[in-house]
Amino acid sequence: MSPFLVLTTIICYFIVLFTISYIAGRKADNQGFFIGNRKSPWFVVAFAMIGSTISGVTFISVPGMVAVSNFAYLQMVLGFVVGQLIIAFVLIPLFYKMNLVSIYEYLEQRFGVSSYKTGAWFFFLSKMLGAAVRLFLVCVVLQLLVFKPLHLPFLLNVVFTVSLVWLYTFRGGVKSLIWTDTLKTFCLISSVVLCIYYIATELNMGFGGMVTAIADNSYSKMFFFDDVNDKRYFFKQFLAGIFTMIAMSGLDQDMMQRNLSCKNFKDSQKNMITSGIFQFLVVFLFLVLGVLLYIYTAKSGITNPAKSDELFPLIATQGFFPTVVGILFIVGLISAAYSAAGSALTALTTSFTVDILGSNKMKNELKTVRVRKQVHIGMSVVMGLVILAINLLNNTSVIDAVYILASYTYGPILGLFAFGIFTKKQVIDKYVPLIALLSPVLCFILQKNSVHWFNGYTFSYELLIMNALFTFGGLMVIAKKKEQPPTSKGE
């Protein structure tokens, strides 16, 4: 694909996106920015959330991962569905009852200011790193397809990418995101389905032939019960999926901002259940696409790239298929990537403004608007700087490390909420930050020594559970003892 065709595709897409963003957010106040005035239709939110949960990393990586993991990822996605049910019937009624703008306000009401700030800062760190990595991968693709052929620097690429995200979120926040994410979800699903169609057609497969070819392929194996030390082992994936969903959606300001924009908790519950089912089906489509890509490369004699992440971009954009496939790839990629980045930027702005700066205690609406807009710009600048730092390190292991760090930071949040919901104990609030910092350290030690300590066992995504348990245990240690009732003098 030529750089100008890629740029034209992106510009046309964003013209439509900006139009929707302007119409949806032109009358948005602070409540519209933060929680959409709680007027978003649940079925629209459910559909829109697919675009939020499927990032550019998923769009690029999942098709290529079938060569190593087969369909094992669906085991984790099944856990996601169960996690969605727990969020729907445990967390959502609680958050609506408390009328929260930021979900971390719960920690202040339950434990105190230190716990509140701890949850907010851990979310900030995790979300900023995760969003920056996702946008970094998009910048890498754009650098190869557009900026490098035009001899333009990576810095300009980053400024261009982050500016686009800022532009369509600065006006309406969540109120705009619900509707722009609906467009992006439609484009994302359409691009995957049409790519599957074109590749199957190139392989001379009808629908029945495609189903048979995928079912007979060894890459389509889904369940793994044989080896507990295998990262694909069912219970590792399934349990990790449950707790990952609870931590990274139910206790994530980014994702819960959408759920809190529904009219009431009943509608929000419908949204969670429906979006969980949708997510499973969409991930399944990505894995099907991956099998077809590997079948195509095998039959065409194409050498598979060294990195599985490069498989889909290679096949889609290097002239193996009609130009429309490349256009669909670009549309799907930017739909997935900018949806996740836009929602992350809005959530970071909300959390920093409400949780860290305390805008909910400001009585002047205009001052709150001014602070929120300044924070929004600041978050954009920080995100751009993090992307540049990742690029300077120029090492894929750094990306892996950032993802591991991001998963670690959700462990203390999960432990804090679990302790607050499932116990009635109070804690010594000033020690909570220390517990939250120690838990990831203990997890790191556990992960590094698990093979030696546990007869070859290696931790995978379930390390998040251990992280939360360490936090929970630490909170038990600093729990306040119940005061004994005074006794009478005669006793």
C-alpha cells in the first residue's frame, strides 16, 4: 500500500469520527464528560465496549498467536465471561448505589484517603503504560507504512497519533466516546469478517470448506488439561480470565466509566452480560483469521515472519491480496487502537481530575472545566513522552515488561476492593500504600523462584490472583482490632 492511500484512509475515517464526536459532545458538561450524564442506552454501550476491549495489540497479535497457543486464548475468554457476570451482579449495584463518578471513591469511603489515593495512582500507572504500549504498536505500523517512506521522523508520527486521540475526546469525553466507539466497533468487526471472506475466497473455500479446514487444523485445539506447567493449562487460563476481567474491567475506571453512563444499574448489567458474549465471538473471529493466514502462507510458499505479530500486517498490506484488504486492515487497526487509546485518555483525565486533584470537591463548575481541560492536555503529553521512551529503548522485551508491570498494578487494586467488599474490617489507612507496594515485590520474587520452589511450576496470568491475595493478607495484618465494650465497675 502507498503511504498516501494509508493517509487517505485514516483521514476519511477520522472525518466521520470527528463528526460523530462533535454531534454527541457539543453540549457535554462535566457530568457528560465523566459519566455521559447517565443517559447512554445500554445496548449501544454493550456494542461500543467491544471496540474498547479489543485493542490494536489484539488486532495485530491474536491472529499470529495461534501458531504457538492454538485456540487456548478462548479458555481465558471463557473466564472473561464469568468475570463479566461477577462484575454485573456484585460491583455494578454497589457503584450505582454509591452514585460514584470515579470508582476509586469507594476506597475513600470504605478505608480512608490513603487507600483512595493508592487505588487511583496504581490505576494511573497501569493505564498510562498500557495505553502507551498500544499506541506505540500503532505508531510502529504507521512508521513502516507512511512516515518512513515519506522520510518523516518518529516524533512527528507520535505527535500526529496522540493529537488525533486528543482531538476527538477533548470535547465530550464519555458522552462522545460511547457513540464514536460504536462506529469503531462496527468498522473493527466488518474489517475482520471481510478479511476472513477475502482470504477464504483466495483459498477457494466456501463456508463449509472453511469450517472443515479450521476444525481439522491442529492450531484450532482449544482445551489443554494435560500439563499443569503449561501456560495453556485450562484452569490457569480460565481462573486468570475471571480475575483479570474483574480487575481490568470491573476495577478499571476506563471500562467502568462506560457502565456508569447507563441510566440505571439494571441497564448496566444487561450491557455487561451482552458485551461479554460479544467479546467471546469477536476473539473467536480473530483466531479463525489467524488459522486462515497460516494456511494461506503454507500453500503460497510465503515465509512466515520471525515475529508472529507481523503476520497479519505482512499479508494484508504487501500486495498479496486486493487493495481493499489492506484498506480493511488499516481501518480495523485504527478502529481498535484509537478506541482503546481514546477511552484510556478519557479515563486517565477523569481519575486524575477527580481522584488526585479532588475536582469533586470544587464548587465552581467553570474552574472544574478549566482544570479538566488542562489535565486532558497533560495526559496527552505524558502519553506521547512514554511512547517516545519505549521507542528509544527499542526492545520488544521492554513491551513485555510493561505489560507485566501493568498486570501487577491491578493486583493491589483487586485486593483492596475484595477486602472492602467481603469483610467488614477497618484498616490502619496510612499503611495501605506500603502493603500495595510490597505485594507486587512479593509476586516478583514468587515468579522468579516458582520453578525451583514448586517442582517446575511456572506462573502465568494467574500471578494477578497471587498479587491480590498478598494485598488481602497484608490488609488483614493492618486491620484494626475491634474495641472492647467498657465493663462496669462491679465486674
